[in-house]
Amino acid sequence: MSTAPAIPVRRIPALSGKRPPVSVILTTIILGTALAWSLAPDLFSSYSGTVGLPGNQLKSPSALHWLGTDELGRDLLARIIHGARYSLSGAFVAVAVGLIAGSAIGLVAGAAGGRTDTWLMRLVDVLLSVPTLLLSLAIIMILGFGHVQAALAVGVTAIASFARLMRSEVLTLWRTDYVEAAFGSGATFLKVLVRHVLPNALTSVLALAALQFGAAILQISTLGFLGYGAPPPTPEWGLLIAEGRNYMMIAWWLTLFPGLAVILVVMAANHLGHTLERRKA
Amino acid sequence: MHAQLVSRIGQSILVLWAAFTLSFVLLQALPGDAVLIRFLGGDLGLSPEQIAELRVLYGADAPIWEQYIVSLSGFLTGNFGYSVISGTPVATEILTNLPPTLWLAGLSLAAAALLAITIALTANLTGFAPLKAALENLPSLMISVPVFWLGIVMIQMFSFQLGWVSVINPGPWEQLALPVIAIAVPIAAPLAQILLRNIEAVSRQPFVQVARAKGAAPAHVLVRHILGNALLPSLTIAGLLFGELIAGAVITETVFGLNGIGRLAERSVRFQDTAVLQAIVVISAFAFLLINLAVDLLYPLVDPRLRRDDVKGATA
């Protein structure tokens, strides 16, 4: 914990020399906390995320239970901490699916051009033509309910934007002098792609990945809320809100706090994405 | 111009056909069939003969290409098959559930536009810098709020705490108030962002300086000269907003217990009613393509700068 700073400052020229802005510090703290929670939840809470204490039901927030307890006497903060893993891993899988499949489509379309490009982009149009939530519902209907299934369904909805971004990056880079020079000095198609095109597209793709990460957390919590994600007693954040809904007249904390967790992480991921985007521009 | 239009429409039809085919492959061809899933459960006590009869009735026994032809010609004539849950035609289900969803979506869109314009105008007219900064950052908060959570928190606040909106037997308008706000908040966010960005860009145009030089008040310049120009580009995200409205309908109709297309979609997923979900998916894709087509055709009409062939006066 007390080792040198993990962020190599010299690689961020805009920030070197002066203190980073407050929003960057906040973003780092929020995402870092969520990541730590999902990796080692037991370090942050002595309570269990799934087993309740008898006689401890529906207690409002107190010094003992900072965010209160639910209908089974489970500590809400512990549940939120243990639930971070589901939101983060789900969003990670979703972004990975979108990034890998989408970038592959965009790369092939942009590099091959001609008829391949036309057909692949029509395929992307088809994916875009179905509203995001309906598309993920259709995927869930095939795959069934579950945490991984919901993550995959959200991932499919992210394919189109990655494909479009990657294609436009490839089309721009393809015309640059250094790519032409690389071809001229005898580099193979694959080598140009790996050595010149991919590294240059990286910042834009990472920015989109961060934005999609935020969107994926929101969508996964929605699917969890509707009951299509991880089953109870999983403390997934959307499911926590769905379960808290049954007690919304008497226990406001059960719905309020998991929602705040979602909002904070989504805002942090979006802010990271926009910061990366601005660095590119 | 005409050739361009025809090719544009042709492309949309091609995409729609591909969306239908994809949804057919995913929802009808892949998972065995809905009839087997629903009736083989055992608790209904049907004999294999009865199940075979049911499969004939729903057309699930035919070879897959024949089902495809039947399904495609059905969609072209407005016959979307039968719901395996209710047994009624899918077309009937959709027609009865469409009006409430259209009301919900229409009101939400109007509320979102109002909210976005209010944010953008207030941010530009206020002389109080902290308020301006807060309003400019508000959209990034609004876009991060889960609609279902906002709905529940509003029920807790306005129904249970304050008692403003009745939970039991609310009037037709009263029951729409909270869902409309819940949908409008995340939809207003991208609209407000576009408006804020464009008001800034348009403000730097020479004609605005002329208006100011003539002595027009800041509010007058903003509303009469800038706002219209800044609003136009929001047409380009119409398709995106449509998708958000559909998602909002699915979520709020479930949270608030309203009837509509969204609740129908939610139910169809819960009970593996593939015919219903496929119809909703394809009809939504149709609506999305129609909206984008309309925007493409309308944009040059409402923005005269795009009608001319030379792009001298046009601004991006």
C-alpha cells in the first residue's frame, strides 16, 4: 500500500508539474474503491454479504450498520461491497465482448474496404436498428437468465459502436504518410496493422471502452433489477434495489444506497472516458 | 436527388429485412421452439400427442425454411403469430398496448426537451458562475442515474413521504407523472449537452454579434437568435433517443405497474414468449429506421443552409 505511486506521472504531460484536478482524484478514488471491493470484499467489511444476523432485521442506518440492514438482517454496506464484484466483472465481460468483436469487424471493414466493408457495416446497421435494451432482452431469451448471460447480452449491444469507431480510425490512419511509408519499405499488411494502426487507435478505443464500461454497469443493473441477471441471494446492485423495493415504505435505505453506488461508479467511468477522449483531441 | 432517396429507402428496407432474419434465427430457429419449452414442462400434464397437436397449431412442426417464409409473409401482412402465454394474436396484444406506451413516450420526450432547454437557457442567462458550472455538469449526473432506481426513489418521496401522488387508484394523468419524469431525466441529458455545446458555438457567429450590437437584450438574443440554431442538431440523435424511450418504457411500466409495450416485452422474456418479443423487436427496428429516414429527409427542409449545393454558409 505504501509503495511509490502507481500512476507514472511523466506519461500524462497535461497533468505533470501541477496537482491533478479534483474530478480526476475523485474518479480515481471511486473506481479504485470499487475495484478493491470487488477483489477483496472481506477486507472492507466484517459482515457477510449473504448471511444475515437473527433479530437484526430492517434496522435503519446506525453506527453498527452504517447503511442499515435488510429483511434478513444482512448488513447493507457489506452487501454493496460484496456486490461490486458482480457489477464490475459483468461490465468487464460486456466491454470485452464489444471491444473484441466490434474492433475485429471495424478493422476488417476499414482495411478490406469495398464489398466487405459495405456488408459488414450493414450488419452493424442491423445491430444499431434494434433498441439496446430490446437487443439484450432478445439475447437473454436465447441464453437464459444469469450473471454471465446478462453480461454477454449487454456486450452484444456494445459491438456496433466499437466497430464504427475502429473502422473510422483505420480509414484515417490508412491514409497517413507513415503508414504509406511503412508499406513502401516493405512491411506486410499484418505488420502495418499491429505496429502502426492499432497503437494509434488505442486512445480512442480506450476512451470508448471507459464510456461503455459505465453504460454496461447501468444496463447490467437494469437487467439485474428486472430479474434476468444473477439470482438471489447474490448481492448484485440492481437486484439489491429490486429486493429493497418490497420494503420501500418502511426501509428507504435499501433502495437509496445501492442506487448511489451505481451512480457514482457510472459517473466515474464516464468521466474517465471523457478525459481520455479529450487527451486524444 | 430522387435516385438518392430511392437508394436510401432501399437500404433501410434491406436493414429491416436483415433485422427480421436475425431475430428469426435467434428467437425462432435456435432454441428448439417455444411450444416445447412451454408445454413440455410436465406440470400441465399434456400427452405427447397433445403437444404434437399444439406444435401443428403454432406451426412449429414445419421445416425451418417453411417457417421462415410463413413468418416473413406474416410480418409483411401484419400477422405476427400467436402469443404462447395468452393464446391471442400478437398483433392484437401490440395494438391494445401501443396507445398507453405512445402517451408515455410522447410526454416523456416533451418533458425531456423542456428540461434540457431549461438547463441550457438558465446556464447561459445566469450571472452566477457556480450555478452555471453546476448546470453544465448536471447532464453527466443525469445520464448516470438508473431509471428504475429514480422511479422507486420518487415513489418513496412523492407518494409515501409527501403524499403528493397517490399510489392507490391514481388518475390517468397522476399515474403518468412520476414515470414521465423518470424517463425524461436520462433522455434530457444528451439533449442538454448538445444544446449547451451548440449555444456556445452559435454565440460566436457574426449574426449574433450584429443582434447584440443593435442593442438586443441577452435573453432576447438567446431565445430568438441562438436557440433555434442550437436546437437543430439535436435531430441527429433522434434515433438514439427513440432507443432510450423504449428502454425507459420497459423499465417504468414494470416499476409503476403500467400497461404497455414495455411491460409486454418484459413479460415475454420472463415467460419465453418468443413470438411477442420478436414482433416488438422488428417493429422497433422499423420505427427506428423510419425515424432516421425522416430525419435525413427533414433536415435539409428545416435547415435551409443544407439545401444549397455549395456548403459556403453551412456550419457543422
